[in-house]
Amino acid sequence: TREQRIATGFVRNNMTTDEGGSDPDEYLNKYVVDRVSTLGAVWLGMTVGCAECHDHKFDPLLTKEFYKLYAFFHNVPEKGLDRIRTDNPPPRLPAPTPEQAMRFVETDFRLRDAEKTLQDRNNELGETQEKWERETNANPPPKPSDEGLLALLTFDDTIRPSTRSTATEQASPETQAEPKQPIVEDASVNGPKFVRDDKPEYADGRLGKALKFDGKTHIDLGPLVAFERTNAFSYGAWVKVQSDGAILSKIEKKPGRRGFDLFVRDGHFEVHLVHEFPDDAIRIKTKDKFAANQWLHVLVTYDGSGKGAGMKLFIDGRARDVEIEKDKLSGPITNNEPLRIGSRNEEGNFTGLIDDARFYDRTLGAEDARLLVFEGMMPIVAKSGGKRTQEEHDDLRRFYKDNYAVDYIRSEAALAKARQAKDDLIKAIPTSMIMEEMDPPRETFQLIRGDFRNKGEKVVANTPAFLPAIRKAIVENKGGRLQLTTRELDPADGAVTDRSSERAADVTAAAGASAESTSENTKGADALPTSSAKAPAKQAPATSAPLNRLDLAVWLVSPEHPLTARVTVNRYWAMFFGAGLVKTINDFGSQGEWPSHPELLDWLACQFRDGGRSGGPWDVKALVRLIVTSATYRQSAAVTPEKLEKDPYNRLLSRGPRLQLDAEFIRDNALTVSGLLNPKIGGPSVKPYQPPGIWDGTDAKYEQDHGDALYRRGMYVFWRRSAHYPSFATFDAPNREVCTFLRQRTQTPLQSLVLMNDPEYVESARALAERVMREEPSDLTKRLTRAFRHTLGRVPQADEIATLQRTYEEQLAGFRDDAETADKLLAVGESKLPESTDKIELAAMTAVANVLLNLNETITK
């Protein structure tokens, strides 16, 4: 299922890198070693990582067996350097919410409907185009207007430009220092004055002849035109692109690159207007990619606004969607460089054909753009269909579709909208890293002394010999239902362990030595096996198929496995009691601590594995319910001198657990008693109050959330491993760089400072004060009692009430003398202040509430 695939992402949560200069093989090895170590600690209760470089010094695990476990996780199609910063590195899986999943079905249906409609309109194009051609030949459109035309380069066997005097009139003073008239001689006659490396070569163009560029030549036309940032202008040409390069430019060399150009790169047309690149420039690029080796009319228009929004790119008479990649132009763009055709300042030489280049001193409109294209298309329209070449047929069809096929254009816009809606939804859907198998599998080798560069013997996936043998999991479809069975491995297969019988029989505490003890507590459930347990007598036919992660998963939860249930139960026990029945929860080996209550551990493991007490097999909720409703957990945490002497660390479970809450729970507790907690379940992570500068030096900026998002539960707080949320770090929350099996619990002065000064807790104190003042409008003693009960869950004693009352009166007097300080205190946080409450009294009660939230008893279970 999708949920099961997402769950595999647990072993993808290791740290990754894309740092330049890193060796991908080195980090791929680090990732897999982390997964094997996590597997050992989480499921086997073993320090498996100790066998990475040499045989385990204490437990029955060989280095070779470490790399056999390694092989299970080495078969993932991932890279050592992920090179991805905007999404999870692959393999990944979309993880939509139920609402997003429904919307996806809807948007996908609309998309398919729009595609069908567009196809229907496309099938009608032949008939509608013929009608349009007849009407066009009968009433041909007018010629393009020459209004504002500065220069026209037809390239009809000449590079002679047709120009107007306004070209030099518009130039800046520096370009008018030595005014030059454009030279009109044909370079093919008078020599290569304006053509570098070769004479111009002509070919059939869209309107007569066109200049052919081979990536080595370009035309230098001198100061033919000069545009300024504050003026409106337009320029364009017919082009047939064969490779990237500058179609035209008037731009300086690096580093400034002042000027303008028209460039094609990877099928996208780009335009630059530059004062000083990249800080003072406009750059736009077509979103669509256009195929090479077809005639296209490209027109750039600009309105003199200095904004990217003031530019348009018309392709074949139609304004195209563009990406504005740079949008800050404030300085002049004029320069002393010549106008070049086919090059950008002796770089980016163009390969292809260019015809009919035009320059205007005004912003051309959509109709102007269409007429410019029409002029080139009319000779094709005038031809009968049978006399057109295939290229002409395709060009005319594209022009008609883009400009005159109204129904097609409308359907095309609807399809684009449907695609955009689907793309936007896909981008909004979060992804989850998952595990996948490679085909063919990646080879795995034993690494000598753990060095990724020093490969030893080739190994295949398998499990340690001292544990029950793994079997091959077979998934079969029977009557439409998937059924899981297992088969023994073929002894001839290389996956079968070659471990010596002597070492295999050495079953130490790694198998959970207490498993042989089966007291009355285990009656009614099958006793857990020890590591020497044998598989059932009846076997399915042997198989030699290679092992994979499914086989490993089935093996971990098989009835014969002696560790998984014990280790898991022990970890959950530690969550509630502060220490496990086996204190070393990630080490059940010979260096781990002996179970304090081996029979209890076995009984709980049996209940968890087989199901019981109203729960099914491997039911975590049932296990938690069993623990927290037990008399052991519910007994008083009070300590008597006798208990302290005989059981100082509560290893005998002589009293209930008493331990400091986890960091997230401390925050949740404060929000709950104050009434601020937002109980919403699910959704994206939130970013509450955080001191400035924590994310400095990272590649992202901390954007604090507002409104109800500030008061979500601690589990939803955004977690950045390289910049830990400071409040949680102070209360011992791990940074999650590696798997943590049990959090440390410390008590430091810094924790009290967080509770006193962190905006989250100050605001919670104010909200708690507002709550009790609203619940008890007049009686101070009742207010203090209610605040105490909300915070600590018990009735205060007389001396406690006296202390709180004295604190309140001292604070009240202080705030009456300094109302400004009271206002500053009440201004902390974004929740609104009640309008009718006395601010001085509220500030004094806030100070009292702050004291209550800071008590050790408040943050201790």
C-alpha cells in the first residue's frame, strides 16, 4: 500500500550531502552504514555498527555478516550526492492528503476532457483553414505599418539596410560623438568589411533571401540603432534556428554587458536589457521551448518602463508566456558597441538563417506583430495546397492555429489552464522518501576495515547466523487476494550463511538470555523463542531467489525471531518509565544490562507479538494501553526513605515514574493550560517564534508563521537539523542527525530562562492569566487557586497560595509604578488582548502565571 511504501522512508532519514568535492561512493556508503546500524539498534537491540570494520568484539556478529545486512539496503536507486535542495531526493513518492487525492482525480478528469476537446478542434482544422485561406486570398490583410521603423534588413542578396535618420537622433550623447552613416555597400562586392572570417552566404528565406550563419561569422553594422531604457522600442526578425546563439545584439563585453540582445538557448528565446549585469538588468525567457529547423518570427517589444512586465515576446505573431528572471533596470543601456547580427560581442555565435530584421522606435502591438508574420505567410497562402512544400504546409498550419483558429485557441487555453492546475496541485502535494529495489541489483562487497575504496569479497543479502534462518517471502495472488508464504533458501545458493557451527552456537545475551525463563505470566501465550529455535518442521520447496527487504521484514516479525518483540516492548516501556526493563535499550548484547524483570519482558513481548488484551498482533496502541493502565504505572511516584534506600533508581518498580516531560510536551502543556493550543491534526509543519539569526549561514530564511499556526502542537514545529529549534534543543530534544533510541533528560538553568523569556511561554502565561481572570472575575484567591489547578492538576496548599498572593501583590505594585513595562509584557505574542480587562492586573497575573509555568512540578510527569 501507499502507507507501507511511505513507512519505508524511515530508513531514508539519514543525513545526506551535495557538498562540492565530496566523493559520492563515500557518502553512499555512509548512508547504508547508518541504515544497518539503525536496523540493529531499533529491531535487534544490537550495536551492529561495531562490526563495520572488524568482527564484533563481544557479540556473535562477523564483519562479513554486517555487509550481508548492508546488502539489503545497498540496492536503492539513490546517489551519494543528491544535488537536490528543493525536494526530497529520489526515490520518492507523492503523499497527498485525502482532500488533495480527491482534487487530483478531479483535475486529472478535467485535463483529459480538455485534451479530448483540443483533439476534436484539431481534427476540424483542415476544413476551417481552407475556408480561412479562401477569405484571406479574397481580402488580403494590409502590409505592416512603417511607422517608427528605424531600420529594415531584408538580406535579399545584400546586407544593405534601409534606415531612417531617427536612429542617430535617438542615440545618447556619447554615441553621437562621431556620428556615422550606416554603410550600405554589399560586402560581397566591396569586401568583407562587416563580415568576420568570411563573406556572407545567402539561402532561401521567408521573404526572399536570408543570411546563413555557420557559428563562425556575424555581421557588424556599426551604430545603426541605439535604444535607451526610458524609450519605447521594438525589434525582431524571421529566424530558423539550428543551434544556440545571439540572433542580434548591441551589447558590451563582460563584466558589465551594457546593451540589448535577442538570444536563443535550448529552444527558449531570451532577451536582455542591461545597464550592468546581473544587478541592474532585465532578462526574460519564453516558458515554451521551440523546435529547431523551422521558420519562426520573433519580435521583442518594450514600453520604456524599466520593468520586465513592460516587455513582450511575440513568436509567430502571438505573445508568449515568459519568465522574468531579472527585473531591476535603473541605468542607461546605450553603448558604443556596433549592432551585430548573428553574434553577441564575438561570443554566442548563431547557427541558422535570419531574414527580414526590423527595428522600431515604438512599442508594437499584437496586430502589428500579426501583420509582420502575415507578410511572410501570404506567399504560402496564395499557393494552392498541392504546390506547397511540407515545410510550408506545417508553417501555415501553425500560423493559422496560433492566430486565427478561434475555437482551437480557446481549447488550447483551456488545456493549458487544466495542465497548470494539475501542475500546481502536484507541486503542493508533499513527497516522502521511500525505498525501492534496483534492477539489476547493485553488487555489494565486504569493505576492508570499513574503507569504501578497499573492496573485499563479494557478498549477498542475508542475516546473522546466530539468529533463526531467514526464509524467502513469496507473494501470490489467490482469488484476487495477495497471500504471503515463505520458503527455505536453497543450500546451494550463495545467500546461505557459511558461518561456522561453533560460532553459530555461541548464543550470548544478544538473543535475550532471559527468554528461557517462562513463568506463570507467560501462560496462555506461546513463549518467545531463543536464538537457537528451529523453523517449523513442514517446509515449502526450497528456492534460490535472492533475498530482499521484504524477506528481511518478514524475518523480523516471524514467530521464531527472539529479539524484535522484546526490543520493541522494552523501548516503549522506557518511554513511560524513563528506563527500559533492559536499561540499555539499544544493546541486548553481552555488554548490555541484564533485564530487571525478565519474566515481565517476555510476557509483554508475547502479548505484543501474538495479540492480547483487546489488541491484535503487533498493535502498538494496545501495548501502550496495557502499560499505562497497569497498576505498576499508576502507582504513586512518592518516595519513602525505605524505597529510596532499597530502590534508588526505581529499577524494582517500587513507585510510579517521575521524569521531566519531553521538549515538545512541555510546550504543548503550556499552550493547553493557557487555552491557546490549536488542536488541528495534520497539515504542513509550522514555524513559531524563534530568535533571529538561528538560520544565518543556511541556504534558507526562517519565515515565521502567524495566527493559529503559532499554537500548533510541538510535533508540527518545523525541524531543521542544521539549525535546531532552540527551545526544543534546550530541553534535550535531539537534532535527528542519527536515530535516537532514548532521549537524555537534563535540568539546567537555561531551561528556566527559556520558560521565563521565550515568547511562546510568556504569551501562554498571559493567556492563562486572561483565562483565570475571566473564570474568576473578582476573587484573587480563587483566581490563584484556579491557575494553580490548571497548571499542576492539584489543589494548592495554604503556604503555596500565600506565596503566590505575595508575588501577585509585589508585581501589581511594580506595574502600577511602571505602566510602560506592563504594556511591554502584555505586547509579547500575537494573540489579541481583551479590551475590558485591567492591564495592570493582567500584567501582575501574567507574572504569577509565568512562575507557575516555570515550576519543576509543571514540567515533570
